[in-house]
Amino acid sequence: MSNGPNDRPDGIAADGADHKHPIADSITGLGQKIIGGIEEIGGILTGDPVTAAEGEFNLEVGDVREEIEEDLEESRSDD
């Protein structure tokens, strides 16, 4: 039985090479904010206050994640 693409550890290609994804690591806060914005708009358009509130929460989480990511980058550059 062969391993499928989902059975490999993150960043390990079929050829066994270790590939890093620095772009994916740096857009996590932005991605969270985009998802939150879409959810918030969807909740407003459908009249669902829970979805709108969840979207607002995700926007705030995205802001916090971006701040944390910036702090981590600064601490890594100081080392």
C-alpha cells in the first residue's frame, strides 16, 4: 500500500525533499482577517447575528495573530 499525499509530513515532497512555505507562514493573520470579513458580511446579508459576530471575532483574531507574527519576526532577527 502506497502513501497518499495526505500521509506525508508537512513540507515533505514526494521526492523526500523538505520544502518550506514561508509565504503561507506569513499570511496566517491576513487569511484570518479575510475569512472574518467574509463571515461578517455573510452574517449581515443573511440576517444571522451569530455569523456576523463570528466574523467580527475572526477579524480581531487576525489582528492579534499579525501582531504576534511581527513580534516573532523581530525576536528572531534580534538573535
